Amino acid sequence: MATVTELLQPIESDLEHLLKDLRMLIGSGHPILQAAAEHLFSAGGKRIRPGIVLLLSKALSVDGNLSSRHRRLAEITEMIHTASLVHDDVLDDASTRRGVDTVHSRFDHKVAVLAGDFLFAQASWHLANLDNLDVVKLLSRVIMDLAEGEVKQGLYKYDSKQSIETYLEKSYCKTASLIANSAQAVGVLSDISENHLKDLYTFGKQLGLAFQVVDDILDFTSNDEQLGKPAANDLASGYLTAPALYALEENNSLSKLIEREFSSEGDLDHAFNIVRDSNAIPRTRKLAEKFAQRSYEAIKWIPDSPSKDALLLLPDYVLARLY
Amino acid sequence: MATVTELLQPIESDLEHLLKDLRMLIGSGHPILQAAAEHLFSAGGKRIRPGIVLLLSKALSVDGNLSSRHRRLAEITEMIHTASLVHDDVLDDASTRRGVDTVHSRFDHKVAVLAGDFLFAQASWHLANLDNLDVVKLLSRVIMDLAEGEVKQGLYKYDSKQSIETYLEKSYCKTASLIANSAQAVGVLSDISENHLKDLYTFGKQLGLAFQVVDDILDFTSNDEQLGKPAANDLASGYLTAPALYALEENNSLSKLIEREFSSEGDLDHAFNIVRDSNAIPRTRKLAEKFAQRSYEAIKWIPDSPSKDALLLLPDYVLARLY
């Protein structure tokens, strides 16, 4: 299976360029924001979102070159994504994200609020100056979905009555909307036909959902370095994802533990075991596979190129994180 | 002198309607956001910003009626303004604003971050759906200016070397940009000629600057209810406004007190007395009068109507707060 670095190889130097631009754009003129920008846009992150935008842009370009507007769109998606992460970390009181200190814990919650606002503001300014109302609408929908996703997530905390549809709507808002709408925006900037714009949206939406569902499985299956066992962070925080919701369908005793917010000794371990001993993880994996397959199918029409090849490998790459 | 209620009389019912809409728009579906929305958009606030947008819209309308897009623009300006206030209060750790609890202190900083993000997101979504790229650009510039103003404010804290121009740039970003750009946006939606668009921008810019300068004077002259004397909150927080900057030109001993951040007993009182005993307040008042006059001059061309009369009284109303 290809690594993410191999997948992003066709646009590797473009992505480096983008990160350099972002550090300059955000950091200029303010020492603390600069430190936050270095921290946020340093090398090492996977940058899968701007990577997808750049790969699509290249795959849809007649001469294989990237226009400045396509590059700017990739920057905007990364700004919006990063801004929402920085604020989410404040809302979740998270001290690390994928093993790296959050802005909120490295600096303080005020720097995190300011840095997030500054990123959103830059994003909306650069977005307006792409001079394309359709692209403005697509990306402002993303900003709206991210805020609604955060609201939904808070609203359904510890709610064992929520449906799998509610969970998927929240996942769409928080993860898939950005990939779906920015993929479609690439198509708008590349003057693609209306039908294929929908395909690009579908590719991004299904890929984003697959990605989120896989993430939610990993929360139950991958070992936390310190704990030596899965952390089940989502479950512990009351965020009920597909594995927990499927397990609830099989074993209703789980709902009692959730509704008392795991307040008794051993509740969380007990809940975790119910999920693990049920059919929930295999069912969730099937769900992820369905999304990945739909994502793959949606872009087969793109003309052959190394960038297209990389895009077609992405759905499998997302699933491969499970093995 | 007219009260603000009298000034806003031509659009009184429109403004009530707008607040009702905003409460619905923000609060729907989330109990805590709803409580925050009730708190933020309850009756009683002056709502001078959407008031200006509505008055201008009415004054520039051929039949004196407001279009739904003009109303929506007024809502967007109030959303952006409120979002930035809510986040500023987090950054400033403010527990009250004009005597009312901040969202941040009534609820907590997480609700404030979420409510602000949600408002910004709603604003950018409704903005895109006004379907006018020029308006999108004007208002996204405002969002950018607000973030830059906040950055500048932090950057120049306790900096006694800053110029009056730096102070005015910050005041433009934090206060005048919203009024200037939304006034121009009214003109765009009303199909006003290019020249007059600039006049509308000037009207808003100069009015906003007058407003901010007057606010900064009041911080030195109006008595705090509890203290029984001016609180000089800005000075105490290290935010150097026109009165402090003019006083610095006259009496350099003030700079020592500022640079040690008023850390010795009596420093703040001493600094306050230096400002009061200098010519700084009268000079600052002259500055406010200059801005107010320019604001007045910029819209004399608007056809006569009760809304125009109200707009022409606004610069004087801003100054009258000083007497």
C-alpha cells in the first residue's frame, strides 16, 4: 500500500510551497501569531485536504499546470480547516492533537481564539478575491457546516437515542463538507460541466465520510501509546460514533452506562467491552468500505494522469489505515 | 439634542424585526446558543450599526421601501459586529460590556467561542447568498480588518512610541471599517454611482472614527458608577488612545509610567493626572469634531427624506455624547 507521501508525490513541491505561503500570510507582523503559524504550518502534517485540492486541480488541468487561483483555493481550504481545529481544541479543552501540543495548550486559549479568527478572516478575504461567486458560496457553506457540526456534536453528547443518520450528518458537517465542497470548487475554477461538478462533490463527500468513519473505528481499535490499549477518547467524552451506535442496537445495556455518563467505577471499560464484543466494528468497517467505493467510482471519468492515479488510490489508502 | 431612539425612529419597526430575525436565526435548535442569542440580541442595545444600514437603505430607496437584500445586509453587519464583540470579550477577559454581563462571563469562554464562530459562519453564508461579489468583498474586508485590529491592539499595548496614525489605523480596523464598508455595500445594492459609493464609504469611515475617538475621550472623562471617577480602563489595560498619545507629546514623563506598565503604586493615578492636566482632551475633541464634520459633508447629496435627516444628525449625536 502506498504511503501518503507517495500518494501526494505529484504535488509534493506545490504542497511545500503552500505551507511556506501560509506561514508568511499568517505570521507576518505579529510575534505570537507567527509562533502559532510556525507551529500550525510546520512540515510533518499530512495536509491531505490541500493535497486533494492540488491533485484534483492538476488532474483537471489541460496542460498539467496549476493556476494561481487553484493554489489559492488549496490554501483557503487549509486555512479553514486549521482555524476550525484550533477553535475545536478550545471547545474540547484538548491539550494534544495527534501527539502534538495544541495552540491552546502551547500558548493559551486567547491566542487560540485570535489565531483561529485571524485564519477564518484571511480565508474569507482570499475567498472573496478569487472573484467567483459560486466558489464563495461553496466555501461559505463549509464554514457554516463546520460551525453546525460543532453545535450538533455538543447537542448529541451522551445521547444514546441518536440515529446513525444524525451521526453521519455530524460527520458530514465536520469532515466531509470541506473535502466535498472544495473538490467541487476546483471543478468550478476549471470550468468543468455541471454533471462532473456533482461527481467531484460526491468524490469528496464519500471520501470524507470514509475518512471520518475510519477515524472513529481507530478510536476503538488502535492502541494508545501510554495506555497500551485503545483510549476510546470519543466514547469517554460522550461522542457516540458508528461503533457505539451499532453496539447500542445489539445490546441495550450500553445505553444505561452512556446515560449516566460513565459515572460509576468501571463503566467506561464495561462500555468499551460491549462495543468490542459486538458486531459493531465489522459493521462500521463495511460502512467505511461502502463510502470508499462510492468515492472511487465518482472520479473514474477524469482523464488519465499520475495525479488521477493518486486520487484513485486515496479511498483505499483511507481504508488501509485500518489494517 | 435628539436621542438615539429618536434618530432611529424612521426605521424603528424594521430594527425590531431584525432583532427578532437574528434571535431566530442563531438560536434555533441549540439551547445554549439560544440563550446566548437571547442575551445578545435582546431589546435595549442601541443597534447603531444596523440602524445606519437601514437608514441609508431607506434614504437611497426610490420608493422609501426596504428590499429583503438591504434588510439582510443590516443583519449581516450586526452578526459580524456581535461575533467580534463576543470573541473580543474572551481576548480581553471582560466580564461586562456597557454594564451587561458578557457571554463569556454569563456562560463560559467555550460558549463564547462557539457563539462567535456560529455568528461569523452565519454571516459569511448569508453574505455569499446576497449574490453580489462586490458586497462579499466589502464585508470580507471588514472581517479581515476586525481580526487585524485585534492583532494591532495586542501588538501596541503599552507601546508609548506608537504614533497617532497607528492608533487611527487600529480604530479604523476595529470600528470604522464595518460602518464604512457596510455603508458602501448599501450603495452597491442600491445601484448608486461610483462617486457616491466613495461618499458613502467616507461617511461611514469618518463617522466610525468620530465614534471611536469620542469613546476614547469618555474613558478619561465619564465617571465610573462604582469608582465615582473615570475608570481610564483603556489606559489601565495598556491601550493607548488619542488622549494618552497627545499627552505623551507634551509630557514625556508619562512614557516611563507606561513602559513599566503602571507597576508602581500610584502610577496609574499619576498617568491619569498627566493626561487630564495636559491639553490632550481638548485636542482629541477637535479630532473628533473634524471626523464628524467630514462625515456630515459626505452625504449632503442624498435626496431629502426623514431618513436622510436622521443620518445628518448622527455626527452631531456622536459628539453630543461628550457634553
